[in-house]
Amino acid sequence: MVSIGWQGPRPPAAVRERLVAAGLRLEPRGDEGAPRVLATADARRVPAAPAGAPWIWVCATEIPLGRAAEAVRAGAYEVLWLREPDAPARLAARLLELVAPEPAPPETPGIIAESAAARRILRQIWRAARTAMPVLITGETGTGKEVMAALIHRWSRRPGPYVPVNCAAIPNELMESELFGHIRGAFSGAVATVDGKLLAAREGTVFLDEIDDTPLSIQAKLLRVLEDGQVTRVGETTGRQADFRIVAATNRDLHRLIAEGRFGDDLYQRLAIVRVVLPPLRERPEDIPVLARHFIARFYEREAGAAGAPRVKDLSERALAALVHHPWPGNIRELRNVIYQALVYKRGGQEILLTDLRPILTAAEAAEPSRGRSIVDAAAIEAQIDGRAFNLRREIERLEREALRVALHRAAGRPTVAARLLGEVGHGRASDPGGTVRAMMRRLDLR
């Protein structure tokens, strides 16, 4: 019997009976990783989402569509009004869906996924790979879009080749021929018939990196290929049927480009049937130590000439802290470069030290607890005390509210990430790192 966490008012007897019949036991916390039910008496406010577990919102009053949509955007799997006749059955069905075992993605060398965010992405990639649907991968520069595209091909077991294409590296006047191929005599210099990248990927996968750099005329031809699976070479009047899968990637906001008339909405809709959004490295700090050690090992695998030099095996505690606190605007690629640079210039010893991480020392120092520095204005406090106008409770609440607001903004609203930015108090003693932050949000009525 699976233990489900139930938070809020006690469920009606009909709900308890239905869940017990389905083999689900209700407890205040439930099993680790099991789904949770967040119950509220009214629908005026969406409950704070728990970290690390799927959740369902049930309410004693009817939930308006707008509030239900808000809950779904916050991560709710289902939204239920408990007074509906079929609510107990629907709740049991949704919980059984959430506890059903899911095949784990295969272990793949070189793929680091310690954080919940990274594991979620791998599950999405695994599901997408088992279909023939186009996939659009978005994310900041350096988040590993090409690695994920190659992983989709590897997991798809398509017998054909993996053909990567960097659209930004191909001049516009050559892109049509490069992608679709041409026949002899199609244009000046076409002395032979050549298949393009798309036909070269028969029964395989073609990866179109930086898809946003394709001209509108090429986008129209790509849309036709996606619609009917036929590739028409330059100079031909009829297309050739070809079976291949398209995976596209971009680090730009395609919705903005569509609004500006620089990217076709119809092509976007066709590419984004399956969309995977890669999180930046700053949102998956649990992966940073593992990635750093992975890059140390890979450096020595690739650099045979470094075999006689002192071999680094790990990182010091302070060096790891600096890596974890760095914002990593260049993401995984930047982390790799920092580790490689440290190893190239390493003079001795078996650990990377804080002094070896000069490119990020400024950020590391900013993240360290400051000594002799304070954000408290002592002169202002003295003036208010002298004027009998000081209220310690009010000032503490003001500081908490402003620090929480800034941390949540930097963390894109994620309590677990905000807790790390707030330091010791942000973590509290809760087993859930974001639990203290959510408690502070409720206490300060901050959303």
C-alpha cells in the first residue's frame, strides 16, 4: 500500500474509502517521492507547491477555471472540487497514475543527472526518443542542447546516421542546397547531383542547431518536409520520400521572433509538438560537483601529454563552494572551460584550490559570508532610536520580506533555489530545502 501525503482539512469519508480501496493510505507526509494532496477550504488562493513530489489540489469549494489554470502552471497534476459526484473516483485514478512505475532512462556514460531538474529532463528525452515526433530543444547557451539531441537519436534506435547542422554557420545563399541538395546544372557551379543533409539522414536524425537563423524561404520548405516527408532538391520539380527525424534547437525566444515576423508560427507549431526546455546550471546546483569531477577525469583522458604532470583528483571544499555559488552565465560549457583552465595552469597538488579558479573568484567572494561588512545602516538605527521611532519587529519583517522577494525573483519563483540564495536561515532545519522559504512566504503573505 502506497502512503500518500495529505495536507489540509480532513478528507470526506467517501474519499478515504475510495483511496483505501485503491491501495492508497493517507498520512500527513506520505512516502518519500510519493504524490501529495493539498486540500483547501476555499479556492481563493493556490496552495504552495511541495518540492520534489507531484501534487494534486482538492478544494471544498468550486475552483474557477482561471485559478485551476494558475495551479496547473504552478505544477499541479490535477485540480478537483470535492463536492463533485465523481471526485473520489477521479482523485483515486489520478493518484494511481502518479504512483505507477515508469521505466527509467538507460544509464548513459557522460550524462550527469544528480538534480531533480536534470532527471526530469532525461525522462522527457527518453519519452520523446521513443516516438517519431519532431523535437524542439530550447535553453540558454551552454546548457547541452546538442548533447540532448544526440541522446534522442541514440535512444531512438533509428538505424540511420545522426547528422548535425549548425544553421548559423551556413551562409543564407547556400543553405537551401546544403539542406535539400541539388541536381547537376541547377545553378552555376553545380557540376554534379548532390544529396543534402536531410537526405543524408535517411532513417536517422538530423539536428538543426540555431534553427532561428534560417531564412523565411527555407523555413517554408522545412515546413513542407515536416508535413509530407518529401525532400525536393534544388532544380527538381518532384520531391523524394525520405524517412528521418528532425530535432531543432535554439537559445532565443521564438515567440518574440514570431511576433517580429522573423520566424514562422506554422513552422514553430510543427517543430514544437514535443518541446524540451533545458534548465540553466544555476537552477541545478546539485549537478555542479559531479560535473566538475567529470570534467577533471575527461581532461586527463583527452590530454595524454598531461600524464607526467601532477594529477588532480578532486576539488577543495572552498573551491566546490565557489563553483556552486557562481551564476554560470555560460552554463555547463563555462564550467568545463573553468575546470580545464585550472588544470592547464595547475602547478602541483591533488586538489583544485580556490586560487586555481581565478575566472570566478569575484563571484565566489560575493557569495562568501562578508566579514566587517553589513547591509544594516547603523546611523539610521541610531537616529530612529534617538527619536523614539524605532520598531525592531517591523524592521526585521521588512528585511525578511525584501530579501525573500529578491531571492525568489533571482530563483524565478522556485522556493528550493531561493533557499540556497538566502543562506543558513533560508535552509532552516527542514528536510525539504524550500520548506522554510514557503513557510516564510505564508507568514509574510508574500506570493
